[in-house]
Amino acid sequence: MTTSQPTPLRLGIAGLGTVGVGVVKIIRQKANVLAARTGRPVVITAVSARSKDKDRGVSLAGYAWEEDPVALAKRDDVDVFVELMGGEEGPAKDAIEAALALGKDVVTANKALLAHHGHALAQTAEAKGAVIRFEAAVAGGIPVIKALTEGLAGNDITRVMGVMNGTCNYILTRMQDAGLPYDEVFAEADALGYLEADPTLDVGGIDAGHKLSLLSSIAFGTKVDFDGVELEGIQRISIEDINQAAELGFKIKLLGVTQMTGRGLEQRMSPCLVPADSPLGQLQGGTNMVVIEGDAVEQVVLRGPGAGEGPTASAVMGDVCDIARGFRLPTFGVPADMLTTAKSAQSNSPAPYYLRLALEDRPGAMAKIATALGDNGISIDRMRQTRHDDAHAPVLIVTHKTQRAALDAAVVAMRETGVMAADPVALRIEAV
């Protein structure tokens, strides 16, 4: 009596950069382990990239080559289209749509594409009986999407927050550890290849904002709303801010926070002060961390590498293995047609704030600032003026809890006093 052999799961990989090469290596090196864990062989049948002749340090022998990723997605010998090219429009979007139109499953690391087109793609996938998996799009090697959609499915999620961009975390921790100014560390990160081709995607908070919008959708059952994310980057953070925060017992992190409130869905990605002894405060270098709070589980902290060949390829392979096992799940955890349109709400939960001011060094300047704060219902917890040799007096203020809207109104009033030498730096002090 003969037994039939299990049918291989055949992959077509578009994009052979750092992550794509990492996926090829895992499949070549761990074929037997993958087959044992999924019950069937996982193989690559075809690939596509910009250059066929580039030396990538891994053999592509035995794989068919396609110049056009759309043609790769349409091949009869490809069951799962693995998109690792990036870009919210263009070839990546066209190829994914071509794969879904044929009912093929998709695995992608493309957070920008999903942040802008995720709901429409999810509807197409579900209509065609296909799935889209994107663990690698958020927080690198951390299985946060799997945690939200599976492990924590019995919870009403109350808040998700975290550090989701390793480049920003590297810059901020490097500034503190080496005592270096922002511009110098930025140039260092660029030379090391840590920054995107457009650096504002990293330091402007856009990359992390894409990730936050995807987690919001899964956590709260809403349509992806990247436009609703309040974005503020780290470009204005100075070494002075780093040092002042440290003296107060805090560290500065580019922190994403999303929560559903009675006013609507809050999504913000901005630099914040967090307690230095908290898990987020202790996060170093390019590491990511996501904190999930739910009504039953209370709080779960997930920490791991946020980028790189191995960690991101690991996340891709987790999705591939689930598909190989036959595990099917809607793109954002529930059917796309059940996702609601959330009202976007500006963050309004009270918190203390750190303010760094540069004032004209003349009598009554500080009194005018205090009046601007008081007139908007903001009281001062701590205040410090440091020594200076020029005409501008550096002043540090920590407020008691207030709402951001009140602080913004106070800043407008400060500008009208005529004693401000520059716009203030205002950073929320986040309870974690």
C-alpha cells in the first residue's frame, strides 16, 4: 500500500533585499524542520528582484526568475505570493492585487501599503477566499499581530503602546549614552545604513505611525486610519532634553499609543518621557517593545528586535508556516465588512508635560509665562532656570496633569507675550 506525499506549499518571493535573502536562507537551511512543523514541504519556485546578477550571498539556483513581480504573482506554480519590495503604490500593490485576484494567499512586510490600502485589500482577499498575513510589517521579530488576533482574542483591548521604530530608539539612546547632539547621531545612523531613503519616514514618526494604525485596527476592530494618527517626530529633541529628562528620572522615547475612548479612537506617535526604570525606559538601541493592555489579561509586554534580516524573516516564516498548516484568519482578525469606521479623536487624557523654553532675559518674562499657563488652567509642578551666558534664558517646567488642548492654548498665549526666543519643546510624560 502506498501513501501519497503531502503537497508542497510553493512560494514566489518578490524582493531579495535583506529580508528576502533572510527568507531564502531559512527555507534552504531548515527545509526538514519546516516540513515537520507544518506537515508539508515549503519550497520556493520563483523569485523577482531589480537585479538578477547581484551577489546576495545565497544561491538562487533552482528558482525561476521573473523580471516583473506581477508576472511572478500570476505564475501557476506559486501558491503564496511573498511581497518584500515595499512601497505603498506601484509594483508591490499591483502584484499583491494580481495575486489576490487569482485567490492566492499573500504574505507581506509592507506596512505603508497596508496602512493606506489595507481595508480594500482585505475585502478583496476575503471575497476571493485568500488570506493576507503581515506579521513582519510591525515590530520586526515580535509576534505582536499573532498575540492580538489569537493569544489575546478573549480580551477587550484597552490600550496598545510601544516603541515601534528601532532607528529612532537607536538615535535617542545613543544621544544619551554618548552625550552626543541629535545632528551628529543622525549622521552616524545614516552612515550605518539605519535610515530609510527618505529619513523623515523614520525620524518623522511616519514609519512607526503606519505600524500603530495597523495595530489599532486589530485591537479595536476598526478600519485602518493612518490619517487619524497624530504624528510628531524626534527632530527637535536636543541633548539638553535628554539630560534634563534623565535628571528628572525619565528617558525620552518615540512612543506610539492607541486607545478607544468615549470621544473616539486616539492614535498618537510622539516623543514622550517615560520612567527610566520602566520596561520602555530600559529599552536600548534598535530594540522594539509593544505593551498590550486588556480587560482580562491586564498587561502583556512584548520585547524583541524590530528589524534586520533574521528577525523580520522569522516573522515572514511564521506567517508562511500558518498558511502551510491551513490556518486561515481574516486580515485584521475579524471579517473586513465587520470593521467599523472609528471617529478620530485627538488625545485628551490628562498627563503632566515637560516644557523647555528659551526666554528673553529681561524682568517679568517668567511671570508672563506663568500667567499664560495659569490662564489656561495649568499649574506648575517644578521649574528650573539654568545658568546661561547669552541673552536667552533656558527654563525647564514640569506641569501638573493637564489636557493637551489646554497646553496648546497656553503655548499660543506664550507666543503672544513677546518674551519667547523660540518655540517651546513640549513632551508628554506618559504613565506606563
